[in-house]
Amino acid sequence: MKQADLHWRDRQKIGEHLHYVDGISVQGKKILFVDDLLTTGATAKACCSLLKAHGAKRVKILVMGYTPKKRAQEEDREKPV
């Protein structure tokens, strides 16, 4: 299922599906996380938390586009729970 098809509450659980790849060190590094679209911020937040948990010194986010908050809330109201 695509994340766009998920309700807001389900999108917040994306961190449960992310895994850090062993053998790649981010220890002490400054990371630029690039995301194509920010809707709820759950993916970016989960990825940044994962990188920080593995030692990244600083994580910044660059987003190419975003869904305005009001629009995102309206879309979630239309989706079945």
C-alpha cells in the first residue's frame, strides 16, 4: 500500500518500517536528508531520528514540496479509518 493511501495516524507509524543498514557509518557526520514531498512530516521525522540514534552529529531536511496542513487534514477526513 502506498503511504499516500494511509490515514494520518497510520502514516505516523512509518518508523516501524525503517531499518539502518549495517556497515554504513554516520557517526559524527552532518547529514542532509532530501525528501520529495512533506505531508505529515512522519517520514522525515522518523529518518532523522534513526540517523541521530546511529550517531549523526546533525541532520537537516530539504523538502522539494509540501502539502499545506489544511489540505492534508481534509484528505485524511475523506479516507476511511
